[in-house]
Amino acid sequence: MKKLLLKLSEVLKLMSLLMFLLYSDFSLAQQTKVQNQKSPETTNRKSKTEWVHFKPGIGISAVDLFIKQKERFHLSNYDDMKVVRTEKDKLGYTHTRFNQYYNGVKVEGAEYIVHEKDGLIEKANGIIIPGINIGVTPLFTEEQALNTALEYVDAQIYLWQSPEAEALLKQQKKDGKASWYPKGELVLISESADNSFIPSEMHLCWAFDIHAKTPMDANRIYIDAKLGIVFKTLSLSMSCNPGSGTSTWHGNVTFNTSVSNNLFVMQNDCSFPFYSVFDHHGNGALTNYYDNDNTWDSLNGLQQPAVESMWAIDRIWHYYLEKHNRNSWDGNGAPIIALNNSMLTTAGGTTWNNACWACEGNVMTLGGGAAFNSPDDDWNTIDAIGHEFTHGVVQTTAHLIYQSEPGALNESFADIFGSMIERYAEPDTVLYPPDWTINEDRVAINPIIRSFSNPKLYRQPTTYLDTLWSFSATDNYGVHTNSGVQNYWFYLLSVGGSGKNDNGDYYEVNGIGIEKAAQIAYRNLSTYLIQFSDYALSREGSIQAAKDLYGECSNEVIQTAEAWYAVGVGSNQSYYNRTYPGPYGGTYEAANILTIQDGIVNAPQTPIFQAGKKVSVKPPFNANAGSYSIFKINPCCLSIENQPQLP
């Protein structure tokens, strides 16, 4: 159950309003102070809303409400509610918006909407700030305040200096006198960043909407009318804040940030999904990373992990969206959150040398590394973050359980797409030579934790159930060990290879390229696998995925099966039966030349044809009544041409 926290003034106000309800003709629906629950990706924003519902038949109109019931809304003789606009909707309701004024000065954010139907009020909602007590005589003129605001913005060219922009505004407003030149407005505004609207925190300010052309930006600037200084700014441009910074391993990179209290914060709220990076301080409270100019180049290196993670999240999102048409880990634009500088708690104790998905909710928890405060030892390499993010993808697709073979497949898919994201993010193959390892960027001793091309280097099997296969209950029955089998399958399918596996079987795989292999792996994961899928089901699903993507008779299907055979899962063919009643004829692709003709078939006949060579079944080919022939044919046959029986 959520706790409702009210300040003393609010409690007194609530009690007063409840007493009023006992003797009035309308009732209070709710009065709450709500904490925004979108954390940790948003700052602490608060809102206060009053809803009032009226009993049917109350003969009072919107324009009379705040005149006849002024004291009931705790409005003093210095307060007025002025109509902003009135609108009527298609349901027959009339909505009148009011703004609170104190001693003739607009109270910024204090708005109330009254909803009428058939001339009678039904309900109303909004914000009223009672108890304001402040002088409203400015000590600085509008002109002085504007000069301060322009000095603060310091743009090269303003929009009112552009004849084209001025002409367009006049056309839009149908007003020949309209101009972008800022006109000051005296307002009262809260000093609180969370908009809690505390009367004692109100300030008298000159407000200016200033639109700059070069550099392009727009802000509402509040100048304290008694001190003559910039009090607060609010962005008017519905756009991103492009930032840049020095990353740990990728030099200077760019990304988007948000603004809070005139500081840039490591949160991107101008894309869908939002994404954020927080400092975990080990396993302590989460705090934001801040910068004053959106150029994240802290000399002490403490900003580097945040820059690396923020850039990595952006690359991860773009990879999945571009390559697999997937928006975020859940496919539906869920926020992407990374917790840097983390200390993970495991069954064996605590460690800085690890990373995790879902250890603290649907977020990526990234270890700070053995060398505390050393950015290049952190567990936020691009492939490591991509790995953890992909666990979220697995969670919302196949949902492979994290144990035994399904768990090993879960780990393998995370490795596969962590590696793919790294290649996507590092297109310059000269500067970043492609590798087949995980976590190699870190400077720690032996930073690599797994290899695709040679899993045995890190005590992972390359053949299903071979001598390195883990049967132990530790590590959830070897999820980080037995994942090597599918990793090696992916490597062989991508680049090819030949030799003998640990079963003594000779294999030869012709690689189809890493991009095609990744498409097959993703379709298998997202379309065919289920919670308890094992290696046999992953083989079948990937073969079917290859058929879907590249055609039943494609080389990609053949090599997918060959690669599974190389790692000891299934045969090197994906056979299926085709049954034809005789007499008939046809042409098939197979590995050997075999001709059947002039034969009498009295019982089922099942020749097995492998792909590669041509097999002809030619008429006359006779079968006694009730007899049939079964041709077990590789799905990669090129053609089947039935021929009529000769007379």
C-alpha cells in the first residue's frame, strides 16, 4: 500500500475543506500529493491536484464559482481567478480554464478547470495556491530584466531578427503586429524544482519567452524582479539536448541528455524509449550524473563510465531497432536503465567484477571492476552491456528459464547479440578489429571471459555433452559453461570451419556471414523457442528460421544444419519424407546418383537422398495397387518435376 504524505498546511487545508463539504452542495473526490513513480529514470517531480464533484442540479455557473464560493477555495481578497479560455467538446461539455492572480499578478502554474454541461457545473479540477503573501512591486524594470535575460542566453541571432520568421508568425497569428521580440510578464513562480507550490517559496519574476535562431533554442527565462538575476529557466523547444563526452574505450562520442535545475543530466527523455545512467555507489542510493555545459569531459575520469554507458545504450537501442525492428528490450519501448559503479551481491559474497540483468528490477547492473574508480576496469564494455540488455530480450521473447540447457541457451543468445552490438557500434574495422571474445576491452588481468572461436580456452565445450560439459548443479547447472556449444555453432555458421568434433565426427561448414547468422538466431529466439527449449529444439527452430528467411532450398538452411552437426547436435541434414504413389516420375537434388526405373514395387521403398547431386526417377515406374514409395529428401531440393506415365 502506498503511503499518503501531506504537509501540515495541506492537512489543515484538507480538514477545512472536509468541514465545508458537510455544509455545502458539492463533494471532494480526492486531494492527493502524488510522487511520480517512473523512477529511477525521472527526477523527483510532484503534482498536486484538487478534484471537486458537484451534486446534480446546483445552480451555479463557472464564471460565478470563484465569486460566490471564493472563501471555500481559500482565496483571499487579494486573489482572483481569471478566465483563460472556454472550450466546448463533442460530448456537450463546456470547459472553462482559470488562472489564479494575486494582487493582479499571474501565479504561474495555478490553474483550475471547471466542467459544465447544460449550463450546470458537474466537476472541477486544478491547482490553487492559498496563503500567498508577497510584495508585487518590481525593483527592476522590464527593460532591465530583458537585458539580463538576453545576456544569459547570449545567442548569435534571435528569431525576431529573421524577416522570414517574423513574416511567418504574422501569417500564423493573422496579426500584422505579431513579433517574436520578447514581451515581459510579471508572474509569481515557485522556487521549488519539484513544483510543490509552497506559498512561502513564491518569487516575483519577469518572464520572457526568448527564441534563438543561432544556435537554435527556445526558453522561458525568469528574472527575479527584486534581485535582477536569472531565477529559473524552462525549455520551450520540444527537442533533445545534444551532448558529447569522452568515453572509456571509444573516444569522443555524442548522445542526448535532459536538463534539470539548469544542469544537464545523464538521461535521454527525447526518444522512445527513455534511457538513463545512474551511479550506484556500490550498492547504495542511486544518483544522477550532472554536467554544466553538456560536454562531459571531467578530468578526473568519473564521467567516463557514464559517457560510455550512455553511448552504449544508444547503440544497443539502434541495433535492435534497425536490425530486428525491436523497440527496447520488451519490444514496446520500455525505459533502458544502467546502474554504473555497482557492487553485486552473490551467493558467494559481494563482488565488483560482474554484471547482471534483473538483479535490481529490469535494469542493467554493471560492476565497478576490481580497480575501484578506474573507468577502464568497469564492466560496461559495449559487448557486456549488450549481453545484459539481451537477457531482457530473452525474458520477453522465449523467456528461457535460467537453468540447465535453456539457461545455457539464454547465456549464449546474450553473448551472440552482445557481440553483434559491439560490431554494429564499431563499424571501423581498422580502428576496432572484429573479435570473437566477450569483455576483452577491460584492462583487468585476463579480462576475456568467453570466446566464440575457441570456447575451450575458457573451459567451455565445443561439442554437446563432451568432456567439458558441466553436469554440476553449480551455476544453475552450467549455464555459463554449456553456452559454449551454441556460441561455437554461431561462429561456424558465420565464418565456416572444418575438422573433427569431440564425437569423432568430421564436419565441414561453409560460413554464410555473421549478419545472416544473427538474423537466424534472432528469429529462432523470438519466434520458435519456449521456456524449456533445449539444444535439440534450438537446432530445429534455427533450421526453420533459416527456411523462413532464406528459402527452403537455400544454402543458409544447409549450413545451419551442418553447423549443428559440427557441435554434436543432430545430423548434418534436415530430412523429411515425401510420399508419392506410383507410377510417377520426378527430379530431385541428392548427394549420390541413383536411377530407379522399370521397377516393380510391392512394398514401401525408402531410398534416402542427401543434398548435392541429382537423382532421377523416370517412367516407366510401376507400383502394384496399394504400394507406394517413400523418398526421404533433404528440404533443400531444387526442383520436383512430376512426369506423366508413358503409354
